[in-house]
Amino acid sequence: MCGFGGVAASLTCMQTPNLVNVPFLIAEANSVAAAGNIDATSNINGDRVFIYHGTNDNVVYPGTAYHDL
């Protein structure tokens, strides 16, 4: 959902992570889960998530993989 809204929104997600509206994404995930389209987000509450990023990726800014919630 970070890139929802077209190319401009996708570029924001990939290149300027400080502009990503994380609370909106959390609310959207909870909404989709409540509709039964994905598992409950409570299943990952408190879990550590590891995202690996290649050093040669010149499209996605490495900072997009870091969120400390």
C-alpha cells in the first residue's frame, strides 16, 4: 500500500522513506485484516522483522527498510 496512488507514490516509498505515512499503512493493514483478506496483524505484534537490502540496488533507498516502531 505504500505505493498506492501511482508512480509518484511508489517513488516516495522507495526514495524518501521519511515521507512515508507509517500510521496510515498500519491502519490499512489492520483494515484489510479485519475484512479477512490477510491474517491478523496481531500475529506479528512484538516480532522482529528482518529486511535485507543489496548494496548494489540503485532504485530503492536503503533507509526504506528501517522502521523502529
